[in-house]
Amino acid sequence: MCVNRSTVGFGPGQPSRTSIVVAALRAFGAREPDASVRNPDWLAERLISSGELQLITEHPISQAVREDYQKGRQNREVAGMSNLMLVRTRFIEEHMQRALEQGATQVVILGAGFDTRAYRFVELLKDKTVFEVDYRSTQEIKKRRLAEASIAIPPFVHFAEIDFKKDALADVLSNAGYKASERTFFIWEGVSMYLSESAVRETLRAISSYSAPGSSIVMDFAGQAMIEMLQKLPELSQHNYTTHWGEPWIFGVPDGREREFFHECGLEVREILTVFGREATRRYLTRSDGKRFGTPRGGGPRDAKLSTIARMMWMLVTRRSKWYALAKLDVAAQ
Ligand SMILES: C[S@@+](CC[C@H](N)C(=O)[O-])C[C@H]1O[C@@H](n2cnc3c(N)ncnc32)[C@H](O)[C@@H]1O
């Protein structure tokens, strides 16, 4: 597939550029010498070539991933976002391993992007079934990269195309061979914030009504206040590699009503981890010498105008929100 960098914007024929950014951040984080704060995604580096990095030059990771690791970490945006990815990757993988130990036989990765779990956990997954579900254009580029990087696609991996905005997840899964009678672990990482509320609700409803008892999902989500902040502050750097690439953040879970929101979708909250909170830092951002590795906040207002900093700070202190969090949700008993 030939992608023209100047016209690229997520949609038919054009891959998600944010999926390249997060994979590049994982590849970068996997180079950390201290194993206790190293991103476990050692395969990401092989999946992301210079061709993909050419598509994300607006993001500082496109440069940092090509230079010395410690030098790259001097960029606050790179260090913060790579820390955030570390929290996200490890939280999801801990839950995935637990779900498999507890009897899940299928793993469904929704909006999989450059997710490498099916290729890193081959031993753990060899007698399970994994479905990678994504937008066609992103999936095409991933399959091409797998072939170019000589990463074998294990026989338990099945690909399925979806547009969450219009396709019914239940139909897509059943056409791909998914068995609703088998206990399943779903991963929905870095996707919900890009969809409308109705698309998010429909996807979660499809999961809860079309999966066996004991099934669960891990996903990340933005809080409503985060979306409002992004809308009010178009000068924030995050827009350069989301909104301006045709991938704006548009949906946030209602603040203070997270449990109700998921319950309405047929899911019970087992855990919510605020990524910017102390618990996330204690679990995932503490080095082997006990020192803090850094913050998961990327960029921030340092380079912004004083008025932007003031407005951002005002929102941060006056709004009660999880801002950005990870959730483990169980399918409610019918
Ligand atoms: C930020 S990337 C996350 C990729 C991957 N889950 C990860 O965390 O590395 C967003 C992913 O959502 C997918 N996506 C966004 N909107 C979509 C839609 N309407 N239908 C299907 N996939 C979509 C993109 O193709 C991309 O793979």
C-alpha cells in the first residue's frame, strides 16, 4: 500500500498514524536498561520501519527512536509518553496473563494496530485463539510489516476488519470464527477516545451480550474533562498528532459516573487505574533502586503560553476527573 504523507488522514486507504506513534513509543521504552521499568514490547522495534516513522515526523518520537536512548529521554514529551505506554502495556499484559490462567481460551484485540502480543506470547497462546480486529488500512500496513520483518503469523491468529462506526462487532467476530460460548479476554487499547459515545456503547454492549460468563475486557479511556480540555485548548501539542492527523479525541467517559456508564453497557468495573495517579507510579514507574522513573505526563505546558498554562491548571484543579485511566471490566452475569 502506498501512503502519501502529505495527504494522509485516517480513513479508507490511510492507516492510523497514532497506531504508529504508540508502537514507536513502546519500541523506545523497550530499550530502557532497567528491567523493572522497561516496556516489555521488545518486538515493536522490528515492526516499525523508517517508512512508518516518515508518517509521524510531527511527533518527537519519530526522531527519538532513531537516536541514543538517554538523549531521546531528555525530550519531556517522549519520556512522559513512553512512561505512559509502559503503564498501559504492563497493566494490560498482567490482566491478560491472569485471564488466560483463569481459563480464557480466546483473546480479541480490538483496534489492534501494531499490537505484538500474539507474536510475543506464542507459548502462552499456542492452544488459544487470537482475533486481531482493526480498520482495514491499518491492518494492511501491519500485515505488510510482519512479512517484511519476517515475523511469522502463528496459526492461532485470525484477522478481521471492522469500522467501529458502522459495523456490528458481533457479526465481524462470528464471521472470523469467534465462539461466543468460550471465555474470552478482550483488549481495547487506545481506541475508545477516537469514537462517538454511541459507537463506544455499542461495542461494549456487543462484548457483554456476545461473550461467555467469566469473559472480561481491559481498555483505556479518557475522562470527559480531558476531552473538554482538548476542545478548549486547540494550541495543546497533542492536537498535532491526533486532531491534525484526522484522529481527534472526541469521547470521554462521564466524570464520576464511570461505574454506571460501564454497568449500563453490561460490564462491571473490577479495577480502574488512573494513569497519572500514585498507584500507577508505585506499580509501574518505580525503578529497581526504588526511585521514581518519571511522570507519565507527556509534554505539558512548559512550552505553552502563560494563558494556556493558567487555563490548563485551572481545569486540572477545579475538575474532578480520572483524565486518562485503564479499566478491567467483567462481563456481567446475564
Ligand atoms: C492509537 S491506535 C491504538 C492501536 C493499538 N491498540 C495500540 O494500542 O497499540 C488506534 C487504533 O484504533 C483503530 N481505529 C480507530 N478508529 C477505528 C474505527 N472507526 N474502526 C476500526 N478501527 C479503528 C486504528 O486503526 C488503530 O489501530
